[in-house]
Amino acid sequence: SDGKTPRKIAWLQCVGSRDTRQGNSYCSGVCCTYALKQMILVKSHHPEAEVTMFHNDIRTFGKGFEDFYLKAQSLDGARFIRKRISSVRENKTNNNLSLTWVSDEHTVREEEFDMVVLSTGISPGTGNTKLAAILGLELNDHGFCSTDGFSPNEVPQKPGIFPAACFISPMDIPDSISSASGAGAMASELLNSRRGTLSRSKMYPEEGSVTSEEPRIGVFVCNCGTNIGGTADVPALVDYAQTLENVVYSESHIISCSSDSLRKITEAVKSKNLNRVVVAACTPRDHEVVFKEALRDAGLNTYLLDMANIREHCTWVHSLEKHKATEKAKDTIAMSVARARHLQPLAEMQLPVNNKGLVLGGGLAGMNAALSLARQGFEAYLIEKEAQLGGNLRHIRHTLEGGDVPAYLRRLITDVENEPNITVYTGYEVKNFSGYIGNFATTIAPSGNNDGITFTLAHGITIVATGGTLYRPHEYHYGDHAGIITQQELESLTTDVTLPERVKSVVMIQCVGARNETHPYCSRICCSEAIKNALALKKLSPDIDVTVLYRDMRAYGFKEDYYREAREQGVLFIQYEPDRAPELDIRDGKLHLRYYDSTIDMLTAQNPDLVVLSTPVVPDGNKELSAKLRLPLT
């Protein structure tokens, strides 16, 4: 390196991934969002920088990730080029890197960059083979653990072993946490009879009285990695805090909620004789409990803590205005210190806890949640507004991997109905909700044609698993022609073998009603459904012409293998941009489709026998339910 700050940076996606010739054939599912984060951080630190991403598909399928992609696209000097690089060469004159690719005009383009970042995927752990042999587990062709298709934390014939996270497949942080939580719940089910036998009560120092003391406030400012420190001037915040009335100590941490930082807070309370603490970090909803624990370890009442939210309220909303974010953070800290000055210790009282759980939603997620609670020894109420259990699972016939969904659903319902710790209420919905953690009261009333009575259930926790519903499209003349259907309807035709013999040409259109202003997110499942149904069509009749018109094929994880299989079987995948979306007309009872094919740089006309719309999952009653439960919505 020449030590200079790079002005032009390029990210190359899928390096060593999605490639059967070299590297791994699967998609790691994390690289696109990770590269987007780096692009945004670079622009945050160096607004003048030019950033470019070369990619196949942008796979931002996680919650909130599509917004992240849109944010990156809106940055000045940011480019997204849907091309694979054919060569990378060093310019010996200036040591820059020259990238070569074929443009949409089918000409060779070459451009120099100061820095090139390779987005490499996740490989299986180097010790996977040895560990699997010790535990008697099988690995798949990619070197990850083979697990049950419907219960990925379980291995058939290996009870008591619960694989999780990236031992199963490549995962991002949210999915890894969910996977590990699932494994933990299953372990808790198995160890239910031994719960509490090894528990020990933690001993805390006696709380000192501070009511007669002058406030001695300590302020601890978190960098939160770069979430705060990358925008606000944290050293300036620490210095500013020191000037505030009654502040006797201030310091910064890289990550204030880490074990080391919490220990430093505890030690500072003791050594500096602090009797009030202000933590300037993220929302108290995230980590307030761990900071309270640090105070308790120091012998300080936990209600002598105040948190200044300088992440969500300052640096995240003013990421490109560093000076303003810093000044706003100073004001936020000053207000928090003023509030802390008047804090008084409070005594917590012990309240009884209701050990029953309430699960809202009797679909796949709700039934599994209720079963987990029950198998851990807790009684559970399972509430489903429909007349029967199953939710959206009742409309799915098989998985992309070939799993028999109806058979699994029958087993799941049988397990729920035969579980003595579960009480099922079908045909009921929430009417009123009140209470607090450990003691909730939910009034449920009959829904639909149910002539039951209204009554109230007492419970200690609530699990909301009400799911969503399939978007019924208004686009592309849906409902005006028998040849325009949804992926769910196509799955029924292929499974029941009722596809009309006249159907020789099928076109699927992705992202119908999704990734737009109305539904600005990716539903994560639509691309896989299209691949699944395309393969099913080819299995029924190899001569059927199947074309998939897509924006980004988000076949993450091992689904990439099925994407490749579909291409090998002759399914055509043609990419389109939102400003040149496919157009469909009905004339003389026939379907007339037009779309732009960038590969040949021309408009293409087609008369398919069937047009299949891939539509998103949309909320179903979330607004009304969230108001009753007092939960925020995105």
C-alpha cells in the first residue's frame, strides 16, 4: 500500500462462490449486504469517494436489507454494475488495479480503481469433518451438517445433538441467532426434568445509600463499533460530558455492552465513588438490562442509571452530517445528565409469575412454538382465528428440496392435539390485551362462524406468530384471464397433475407487487418458489418452455444448486430492471407479453400459454393486533 486514502473502490461479488469450476457452488447469503455496509461506511467517512459494485444479483433478502440496498443506491458516486469481471491487472505506473468487463453494448470496458475488495463467501469450518466423525454426523456435499428438512436443528437418529448456525449452512447474524435459539429450546425440552437442579443464586454487594450524597455522575460513551464512532466525534463527547455539572468522570468504550466494558463501568463506579451513571449508546431497549447489572455488581441501585440514545436518535439519522450528529449527541447527553442528577434509588418488589404461555397463530411457527413450550414443561394456549390449524402451510404441497409438506403438517397437528400441556382454541381472535411481563391477561372472542363465548386467559408470556398472507395482485390483469395465475396456484396444478395439456409455454414474472413503494421489501421465498415450480413443470413435461423474468434471483444458501439445475434443464432466466418491467396484454383471448432482453439488447414478444406471477407475503391484520398488544410496526 502507498498509504493514501483510496478515491475509487470496487467490490467484486461472488468471488469463490456460485461457481462449480472453482470455489463453492452455493451462495453464502451474507456477502451482498456486507459489501453494501462497507460501501455506506466508506461514503460516510469519505463522501468524495467513488464506490462501485460488480455483481450477478443483489441478494438483500433479510428484514430491512432491501432498505439498506436502496440507501446505497441513492448515494452520490455509487454505481451498481451487473457484470462479472473478466480480468484484474495492475497498472505498474501508478499501482492501480485495472478491471475489464463486457458492457451492455457488448463492448469491452476497462477502468482503473485504487482498491478492489473481494466479496468471498462462507466456507465450512475446517474442523467440520473431524467433529462430524466424532459425533457420528453426516455432512452434505458442501461440507455442512445434514439435518432434518423440516427441523434444521435436529439430525435423524441422533437425539440429543442439536446442530446450529453455520455448522448447518452459511447464515448471517440474525439467522444464526434464530438457529442457536432453536437449538437451545430443543436442549431445554430434553433437559426439562433437570431444570433448576444446578442453579445457584448470584450474590451481590449490599447497596449503599446515596440519598444524602451530592450527585457524582459518571458518563460512559459507546462507539458501538462504527455505528456511533463512525459519525459522531466520540472523544469530543467525552470531553464535553466532563464539563457538565456533577459529572466527575467520563470515558469511552469501543463496545460498551461487552463484558470488558461492563467490568470497567463496575470498577469505575467503585473507584470514582459514582452514585449516578449515564451510558450514551443505543436504545435502552437493546442493552439497558446489562448496564443495570453492572451497577448492581458495584453495589449501586439499578434505578440510578440513565441511557442517552445517541445511536438511533443521532448518528443513524444523521450519518452524513457528522458535525450536526455530534452536536445533537452533546445535547442528548446533557439532557440525560440533567435527568440523572435527580434520579433516586427505587426498591423492586417481587411479584408472582404466571408460568403459562400464550401463542397467537396456529400455523407452522405457532404450532412449533406451542410444542416447544409444552415440551419444556409449560402450559400453552394456542389461539388460531381460522377454523383449523395449519395456516399457510395448508396451501403448500412440497418444498424445493422435495419435502412432503402435507404429511409433515398432519404429524405436526397430531402432535399439538395430543400434547396435554397445549390447549387449542380455533376460531378465536384477540379482543383485549393487558398486563405486563409475567402477568398478562388476554381476552379472546369468537371469529368467523364460531358461536363460542368470549373469555379471558391469564398467562406470563406471549408469542406472536400470526404470519402473513399471499398478496393478491392487481398487476398484469390477474383475474381477467385463466392463463394468469400465482405461483401457489401453479403448485396445485403441477402437484395434482391438472395442468392443461395445451400449456406448452410458461413465463414467470418475479417481484410482482414487491420491492416497490407499497411493499418495499423482499419476501425471501418467491425466487425459490419459482425455481421449485419451474423444475416441477420440467419434470411433468421436459418439452415445456419455461422462462423466468426476474430482477435479482435470490436463491441464497444451497438453493443456488436448484437454480443451477433449473438452468441445466433448459429454464431460461432473463433479468429486467424496474423501469423496463415486462408488459402483458390480453387480445382476442390470448396473452401478449413483451419484455426487454439485455443479453441480445432488444425487445422480445411472446404469446405464452401461462403467465405465473410471483407475489410477496404481506401483513395480515398486523395493524389492529399491534394496537391491542402495543407493539411497534415497521
